[in-house]
Amino acid sequence: MSATPKASPDRPQAIATRAVHGGEARPRPGNAITTPIFQTATFTFKNTAELVAHMKHEISREEYGRYGNPTQRIAEEKCAALEGAEAGLSFASGMAAITTTLFTILRSGKHVLLTDDCYRRTRQFCTGVLGRFGIESTVVPTDDYAALEAAIRPETRVLLSESPTNPYMRVVDLERIADIARRHKLVSIIDSTFATPVNQQPLRHGIDLVLHSATKYLSGHNDVLGGVILGSEEMIDSIRACQGVLGGILDAHAAYLLIRGLKTLPLRVEYQNRSAQRIAEMLAAHPRVDQVYYCGLSDHPGHAVAARQMTGFGGVVSFELKGTLEETSKVVDGVRLFQIAPSLGGVESLIEQPALMSFFELSTEERLAVGIRNNLIRLSIGLEDTDDLISDLRTSLGTCV
């Protein structure tokens, strides 16, 4: 096969071009224009000499599905091309990506430092599961860099954060995080799911590893579970070896759907950026809305940092209603285009009340302790007409009292 099409020497490829062509060599098997699905669990060797050459790493090829698949590899290479990474590794879910990565880097007696607005399941894994293996964790406020640095111990190995965060769209200063990690010889990891490589590329700011839940924007159609971790070849190779033992691989059909989704990622994200901005501005001016959380708004605490390190502000908008839990539920039930569901980043617009969707098992007091208020609503903006979405929200806000 020939290599992936290259840009001219004096002009690097734009992200839209990389989304379509990145990671995909020509010609494809069977001269297909799209990457085929290699739906096979194992791969044959033509003779013993080829097997030995493979075992000696003299040739590059597949062996067994848990160790890699051509469709999976191409999805990884396309993600790496978009993120500006040397290499990438795909997983069955975003959680499989972060758990495998942390198991690779950490061992008993070590310590992980994470910010308090990281994805809640990531926090639960660090504070709960890792503790069973003798790995301690400390959670610090997302925007308190002094507290972050003060919490570093001699045994700290990982600094984990997220930007923008869920659901309040807090923004981490990536260069400050990278500087702290570098000075203390820590591995820095940023969950960049909300931003996508279109809006933000943490590796360019000195971050070591970037995590994406590929379930969200990367696949983009609410029909795939997946995750990717991206960084240097050396770090990704070490995580790959751990994945081969833990087994959280991305199957070939999901990899094919991920490749398909990635090709339209820039178009989708740019539209969602514009639509979310307009919706956030409408909500900020609405008399029934108490507070809007969107880093594209000039009064958002993280706006200045976001404007410096992001090219767009994403498709998630959270806001707090002037009302009770029950009144907030009426607004959620009153929309017609938005659908009640967890997750985000797909072509369909979604709505959820985090107090009931993600934190239902907690009391009001317990939810407040982790920063989740009963009147909070989170929107994932899809690809519907923006005016239609605004009309839907206005109607529900105006009639559901």
C-alpha cells in the first residue's frame, strides 16, 4: 500500500483533510474507497519463517484480535493524525481507556492527583478501585493550581484533569498543568472529550496523554461505544502491552463506525460550536434562567483561558433554572426536539437533569456536596436547525411553570 496522502512541504494539512484521509493508506484492500471491516478473530501465517519474523518484530502485521486488527489500527492512526500525536490506542469504552492507562503507569504505593470536576466514574475509579491495589489518590479543586501543586507527593506519578469539564464547562489552563507535571516529573493526562481535536489539542500545550470517549463526538452518531488514548509512541506502546492482558479492545465493526464518524468530525463540531453559542446566549438572557455554564460566554470564569487555547467552545451547554427540582423536570419534559438521555456529542440533541440522570442515588444534600444542584440542566447540542432548537427551549421555558 502507498502511504497516506501528504500535504505539500510548505503547507501542513488542515484538520478537515486529515479527518478524511488521515491514517488511511492507498489503495485499500479490494480497491475499496472506505476502510473494510476486518471481521476476524485471528490471522494466519503463510509459513513458520513469517511467524518467526513477526515474533522478532522484523515485520509488522496482525496476529490475534486482542492484540490488534487492521480496522482498529486505522481508526487509531486517524485519531492520532487529528490530535497531532505520534500514536493512539483504541478501547471498548472511554473508561477502558483511562483504567488501562492508569493501571499501566501506577503500581502499589504510588499516588494519583486529579481535579474535582473530572468525569465522576474516573473519580470513582481513582478514589475507590485503585485504593484496593494500594494506590492512593487526592482530589483537588479544578482551578486551584496552588492546591494542586501543594498536593504533590514524592510518590505521585500521574496528574489527571479534564477540560472543559462536565457539567459546568470549567476550563483548565493546559500549559500550567503541563508545567506543573513536567517540573515534578509526573505524567499529565487530559480528558479532552468535550473539546475534541477540532477545538483543542492538549499535546501542543505540553500534555503527555490525551483521552477521548470516542462514544461522544469522535463517532458522533450515538451508535458506538469506544475510547482512545493518544500520545508518544513509547507511552502508547506500554499501554498497548497492558491492554493485551486486560483485554478492553475496540471491535472491528465499532472501529469502522468510528472511522466513518471521524471523517465528518470538523463539520459537525464547527456547526455545534455555532449552535451552542447562540443557545447559550439565548438562555443567558432568559428571565427563567438563573445561570448559564458555557465557556464561550464572556462572563464564564474560564472564558479567557478557553479563548487562548481553544478554537471553538463545544456543543455542551449547562444552565440552572430559577426553580425547584420538580419545576426543572417540567422544563426537561416540555421540550420536543431534545431527547432525555445520557451521553453527548451525537447528531441528535439531548437533554438531562443531572440530579436525576447521573446522581439519582444521592440525596439533595449529597448532590450539593459534589456540586450538583437540583435545578441544573445539561444540553448536548446536535445538528438540528439552531432556530428550531431555540424555539423548542423557549416554548418549554415559557409554558412549563
